Amino acid sequence: MAVMNIREAILSTLHAEMERDGDILLLGEDVVGGNGTAGGPEAIGGIWGTSTGLWEKFGPNRVIDTPISESAIIGAAAGAALAGKRPVAELMFADFVGVSLDQLWNQMAKFRYMFGGKTKCPAVVRMVYGAGMQTAAQHSQSVYALLTAMPGLKVVLPTTPADAKGLLTEALRGDDPVMFFEHKALYGVKGEVPDGDYRIPFGQARMVREGGDVTVVACGRMVNFAEKAADKLVADGIGVDLIDLRTTSPLDEDAILDSVEQTGRLVVVDESPPRCSLAADIAALVATRAFTSLKAPPEMITGPHAPIPFSRVLERAWLPSPQTIEGAVRRTLAFR
Amino acid sequence: MLQLGHDQLLGAYRRMSTIRAFEERLHDEIKTGEIGGFTHLYSGQEAVAVGICDQLTVEDKIVSTHRGHGHCIAKGCDVKGMMLEIYGRAGGLCKGRGGSMHIADLDVGMLGANGIVGGGAPQAVGAALAAKMDGNGRVGIAFSGDGACNQGTTFEAMNLAVVTKAPAIFVFENNHYSEHTGVEYAVGTANDIASRAEAFGMKVWRANGCDFFDAYAQFRDLLEYVRAGNGPAAIELDTERFYGHFEGDPQRYRGPGELDRIREERDCLKAFRKVVTDAALLTDAEMDAVDKEVGILIDEAVAQARAGADPDPATVADDVYVEYY
């Protein structure tokens, strides 16, 4: 076991997997950084520090700096995957999914099904998401619900360094398009990472803690917030079953339903606006499949139906928080 | 030499000086940690924004980029309102919701800075088509960097403008860096972006973007052509970015002494001062007085922004047309 942060876990996994499999290539904006400048290639080494040293080791055919052209990045990844390679495309910000949506939605996600199951499209799209750093309306969004809703995509959100390694390795060994979400506020989170070959199958949630009174389902940075809330609640003798979904497609329905059948109470936390959200999706799952177990209405803790504002005060008002999660847990317990 | 009057010249100097002082001050203030998010400074490119916007009316529309402060000031946005916005205050031009990357002021024809590279160009065509409907001789202008010239939206916008004969103007500010990557690498036509616009069937101009007088003169010809109903046009201006892509960028891609050299040899404010004093059009004393007034304005703007009230958290979901939960 080595201790490292999520950024290092992603970088070391890319190094290891590219070493292992000569078909893997990486492409994106400034993943090398410095091409065509006096400082030369690798002057930056990726603005997130998740591609440092890859160009030097694997060369310009496998580590490709692209112009600012998100449709072409995603489309080229789709094409390379159809042609038998294993591309990893990086979107500097998940919001840029908006620029490249057709290549994801109408193209990459549809190939296997639309072509009668005869093709594979093993492309991984890594994208940096999330609010909390005042990056405003076009650089803060968590678009996982949008992509989760698209048949033909797998959606992954690691919250620990170990999960980052295990889930990215699984993504790179699979045959289907994977949307891999990296929260910009989680890159520095440290933890132990298993050595050697380590894969986490998709569709297996992580039970972060078992408390038995209320089921809290979260993904991404909201798991971190929910842990803080659970720490506060435990002091009052309230035990939380905290489920980190890890992948929203496929979804570990059993983990959610099994827990709610025990607790009868559900809080879902989602860093998104409420409509057609992951929170709404999971609340619907529980309402339709565990109705008789419920002792209180499901609580959905989301952002408001609004874009993400720049102002520090407004952004804080937009985001779910440990306090709003704690309040929801207490409300659901107080319901009679 | 352009036949610009004393007041026009001094006004142009004032606007360039304001942009420079605004950006240099932000560069310092950001280090205090009071300003959050991403800030992309326009220092070095002032001659482009002012050389162009000084020839526009308030009814002409511009769309800007993530590096938008200069365009905002040149088009007439209130400097104090901008500073409040960058500090995220309730009194900001966008009530603190937009921040540095999303400043807009429709009252002065500034349709918005943009966090998406290439996001603005089609909107400029829309503004141009609106002007064409009204037959009022107004234009829609897209400011784009060398990075945005690689986006599909920019290509689509150029072709749409050509086929609709829209009075759209594509301004390409080539500062040699697409974020952290050199233009020689990222742009297939290297340091010739105008040729792309030309290939779409547009008349193009080229100018030195560090020379106010060249930028002004070339754009004057272009504007006359577009206002006359000849359809869209484009101009590429060779310019310099004095700071990084964003504040905090370590700029390891720069060559040794590069920043000193461009500040020494390619500073549009210094060049302007030399031209107008050599020709005895303005005096150093006049421009020094402007610099001093601008300094006071920026001091006041920062003080007001630092002391400004935050937005009311209860307003977080205002202006979304519909309410839920």
C-alpha cells in the first residue's frame, strides 16, 4: 500500500496502464503543455498534474496535445476506439461536454447498439468537474446526471485515491465508453492505494459507514460532505448508512435498496440542480422498489434550479453542505 | 498618421491606460486571495480593444472572450461595476453572479464575456443578422483569440455570416498562445489566422495589434466595408499577452527574457506615447495627468469593491424564469 492523493493515483495509473497496453493513447488540451513554445513540450505537463511525464515516456503518437477543439477531441477518441485503440480523452472542464455533446451522445454512446453489437468503443473520457472554487457558471458543473441518462455510456466518480486507481484501471480494461469524473476539489484527497493490479468492478457501491438509522446515498464530493454530516450526527447517537455510488451507470441498486429496507429512511445528496437529477432518479428507485420499507419521504439534497453563481456567498448558497445534509437526516428521522 | 483630433487621441489613451491599470492592479490584488475563481488578464492587448471599440457606437454589438476586461472597458462598461463584479459583489454589473469570465452590459452593446472558447462567434453573427433586419448599418463583432479559431463554432459562424451576408466582423487577436500551447503548434496555418477567414469567402485585414494606429486604421477600412453592406469581414491582429493564460499560471512555456522583451518592445502604451509626442499631438504631461486620474479611479474601484456588500443568498435562484422546491 502506498499513500498518495487522487491526482497521483490517476497519474500513476495512466503511467502503469500505458506501459502495459501499447494501444492506449491520451489526447486533450494542454495534456503535454508547452508544445510550440520556447519552453517546449512538457513545460506544463498537464494543468491538473494528471498527465505529467507521459509525453516524455510514450511520445507524441500516444500523448497528443490538441488545439482547443472539444468536438474533435471526443470525436477523434470515438474514431480511434472504433479503429481498435484505447483512447483516453481529457476535457479540461466537464462543462466542455456542452461543446462536444454530439460526439458523446449521438456518436460514441450509440455505436455498439446501433451497429448491431458488432463494434466496441473502448474510449475513456476523463473530465474535471465540480463547484466550490468560484469557477462560475461554465467551469463548475457536475454533468454526470446528463451522461448517466444516456444509454451507452458508463459513468464513474471516484472519491478516494484507491477508487481512482481501481476504477480507472477497470475503465481502461473495458470495451465500452466510460465517462470518468474527477472533482477539482478532491484531487488533493490522500489515502492508501493498493499496489499492483487493482480493479474495482463497475456497479459496486462502497459502503462508507454503516449506522442503521438513515440511508444517505451520495457520489463525488458529496460523499465527503455526507461523511462530515455523519460525524456530527453520530455524536447525537444517529447512525448513518453512507453509500458512495462510485458509478452512476451502472447503478448498484441492491446496495441502496438493501440499506433502505433496513433504515426506512433515505437522503440523497447530489451536486446538481434538482430536476431530472441523480437525486430524483434514486428517490424514484426507492419509491417504486422499496415503498413499503419507507418510514418517511425521501429527502433530496441538491443545488437549486439555477446555474452555478460566481460570488463566494452565492456559490455557498448553491452547494449542498454538511449542514444541509445533517438537517435532512434529522428531518427524515423526525417525520411521523 | 491618422487624422485623429486631440480629444480623440487623449480619449483613446485614457481607455488604454484604464485597461492597463485595471489589469495590473488585479494582478496584485489577486495575490491577496480576496478574488476567487479564474481571472485572465488583457494587459498587452489594449490597442486591439480600443483601436476597434473607439470606432463603434453603443448600438454596435460585441461578444468577448474569457480574456474580456479590455473589451468591456473599451466598449464603455462601468469600471467600478466591473470591479465589483470581479469581487463577486451585489453591486457588480452582473450582481456578482458572473465574475471575471462572464461580464456583460447590454446597455453599452457588450453582449458578454465567455468562459467557453469559441462560444461567442455565432452570437456575433446573430447580432449582425439582427442589425441586417433593422437595416441600421450596425455590426456584430466577435472577439476571438488564436485558440478560438480552432473551434467548430467559429468556423460555422464564419460560413453562416458569409452565406447570409451578415454585417459580422471576426476579430482574431493572435497573442501566440492558446492557453499554454504555442500558436505554431495549435494553429495549422501557423501565424496566419486571417487566411482561414479568407477561405470562407471573406475579405480580410491584418494589423499590428501592439500599434494602436495600425489597428485603428486597418479596422477603419474594414468597418467602412462592412457598414456599406458588403457582408462580413475579418481582421487578425498580432499582439502580446503580458501575463499567463490565467492568474497563477507559472508560464514555464515562455522563453528566457521573453516577458521583459515583449514589455520593452511590444508595449502598445509606450508606442502610442512615442508616436503622439514625436508628432507633438499630445504632451507627456497630458498623458501623465490621465494616468494619475486613472490611478485614482482604479483605487476607488478596488476600495468600493473590497467594501461592497455580498449578494443576498436568498437570490441564488432568481432570474431562472421558473421555480422548483
